[in-house]
Amino acid sequence: MAKTTYNNPYHPYPYEMRGQFAEKQEKDKTRFFEVHSFKYDEEEIKWLKENDMFEHSGYNTYIERLNRPITDSDNVFYLYYIETYYADPNQDDIELFNESSDCYETYYFQNIDELLEFANHKWGLVLSDFVPSYKTHMPLS
């Protein structure tokens, strides 16, 4: 995978990334992937910490679980995570699909490039593998 640097303060995902969902057949199972972003606001984090509210915020979850500490917060605009799990691609009903899912894994990153590099190394995914959810076997909710 070619090394890129995507860092846009106005949009969390590269234009070439057609969606935030992917699926991959692994032997007799189908692995699904979901990429999510969370706006990073250093001033809000500072305020939350000063008012003892940081532990109850979404930031706490993201920052505690990042793959590495944030060292250059001026260049961090979004935090990301990729969630992956196995599920039955033949389930058209969202509740049955969710019941069939297992083996959840979640990984957190401070930029999309690190997330994509990790996904490529761990599962062989590339940018074009990510599509809108309706182009996967995930049922529409």
C-alpha cells in the first residue's frame, strides 16, 4: 500500500475512500469492517478535564485506547477506530445479523493513514475496499 498522508480538518475521510464499510471472506466465515471517526477538539478536552468530566466523555474511550500517544495535537483533527467482527452475510434482518455476529475487535488511531496501513497489514484491505454499507452484505437498519 502506497504511503499517503491525509489530514483534512474539514472532512475525516479521503475522497478515494468510497465508504467506511468492508467485508472479506476468510475461509468459511465473513469478516465485516466498520471505520468510525470522532472530531478531536483540544479545547473541549481541556475544558472536560478541568471540570472532571473527561472520564465520562467519548474522548476518554478514544484517547485511552489509541495505538500511540498524541504528540502533535496541532495536526490531529479526528480520532478513528476500526471495528471488525464475523457475521452471517445471508441474514437480511438486522437483528438476526447482529445475533450472528461474534469475535469483535476494535483498534483506535489518531489518523486515517495509520488505520489504513494497519488494516492493510492485518487483513490485506486497501482504500478501495471500503464502500457504503449498502454495497456490503450488512442489512440496512
